[in-house]
Amino acid sequence: MIQLSIIIPYYNSGSTIKRLIDSIPQSDDYEIIIVDDHSDEGQFEQLNQLKRIYPKKRIYIYQNESNKKGAGAARNLGIKNARGKWCLFADADDFFQKGFLEKVQNYFNSNYDIVFFKPTSMCEDTHQMSNRHQKYEDLVNDFIRDKNSHTELNLRSSYYVPWSKLYRLGFIEEYKIEFDEVPASNDVMFSVKTGFFAKSITASDEVIYCVTRNKGSLTTNINEEIFDTRLEVSISRYKFLEKNLSVGDFKSLGLSGQGYLVMARKYGVKKIYQVIRILRMNQVRLFSSEILNPITLFKRYIKLKSREKQIKKYQ
């Protein structure tokens, strides 16, 4: 029986996909599912060459032939064709850490629905550590350091990327959870819903995955269309959690639209007013209560400026 399916959406990533495949050791316990998402002509043929380059690795190549373009549609197709008991998600420009397979194998006989691992990150041009993983590492560390209802809620609802988590595939299928087929933030609602519906979770302080930061990615180049999509998904997340959590739990998350109000300034005053209107129309709180705390506000400002500085390096 195949224990693990590794699902990889692919779009014109010929220069990095081999690094990812190289980071996955040979084993009869897993399969590698690569889904080509409307790449340029000739890319699909290059992908099929991987099966010849790695004859001892169980690699399956699929094409996203739907009119829905994006990693969300590709990942959904990967899930549909997966045969493993467990699954990991990886992006074609990232890679796994040495020894990751042994670390996830420790949970193959467990009853968990999700196992959260700590990620790391790297700047592609300098190979130095990036800060892209920091939020998720902090969520895992907080939970491991002090397992309580608050740290568990944060881990379940705020770790909204699919990588560096081991999922029980049957659990995803049971609740019919899919990735949004949108241009950006396709993984947010998938992560929020899996976090909410999981009956049993745990976290490990092991690092299994490295996410990269590079020029041209959606995380560094945010045009107005991408911004609008992310705002829409953020509102969906807000409303889902507001509907399904207790009043106290939802309030403890401190969710608001203030981050998007800050980001909207990039597109001018008119955009800021548009975002305010959209947030109010959807009954999303404009500002977090933390804004009344000057120390917290200053820390958020410093973090935002640091993130903007990092992004500018890759634009």
C-alpha cells in the first residue's frame, strides 16, 4: 500500500523541479504526483522526462486541462488521483529538508488528521534564510511550548499554507475539502477548513520543508487584481470562522481588515475607500482592538516595514 502521496502543482518551473525531486529519497512507500498547470508549450514533455531521469521513483504526471488556471485547480486534481493514506503538498520551486521522510513516517500509524511541522525559508538569489516561514514556525513553537485551547486555535486557524503539514487523505475526502480555484490565496480556505474539521492534530518541532522567496512569485509581486482576490478570500476566512467558532474563540483571534487597509495605500486613496466599503458591506471589523495598544501597534508597524523591505528586494 502506498503510504504517502506528495502533490506538486507545476507551472514553468523547469529550473527548480529537479531540486525538489532530488530532495525526495527513493522509497516504495510514496508516490510523487506532479500536475502541470497550463505551462508553456514543451513543458509537459520536459516533465515526462523526469520519469526517465528517476526510474526508481514512482512519479505520475497529470495536466490541468480545465479552464480553471492556478495552483488550486492543480492541487485538487492531485488529490483526486492520490492513492496514499497520507499526503504532503509541495511547490515546484521549494524543496524538502534532508531526512524529512523518516520524520513523517513516524506518524504513519497514528490517528491524527493533521501533523504540523516547522518550515524554514530561503532567499533564492543569496541562499540566505528568509523570513517567509517565521509566522508558521512561531505558531508551531507556541503550541509545543504551551498546549492550550488558545495556541491550538491559532495553529488550526492561522497556519494558512498547505506545505509543511502531513494530512490524512481520507479526512480531506470525508469532508470534501478542496482548494479554491482562484488566482491567489487558493490555499487559505483549504487550510482553515482542514484546521477546523480535523478531529485530532499534533505538532512537531522537526523541520521538513524549505519554502523559497524569489522574483516573480505571487508573494512578492502583488498587482491590484491579486490584491482584490486576496481580500475576497480573507473575507471568506473571516466569515467562516465567525460562523463556526464560539464568540469568545473568534474574538480571541483578533481578526480585522486593517492589514488590507494598510496595503491598499499602495493603490491610492480611492482604493482605501473601496476596501472600507467592501469590509463594511461584509460586516468585517475594520481595526483590531490591538490598535489601541501603542506598543503592539509599533511592533506591527516594524514588522510591516520589514516585510515591505524584503519584498522590494525581489521586485
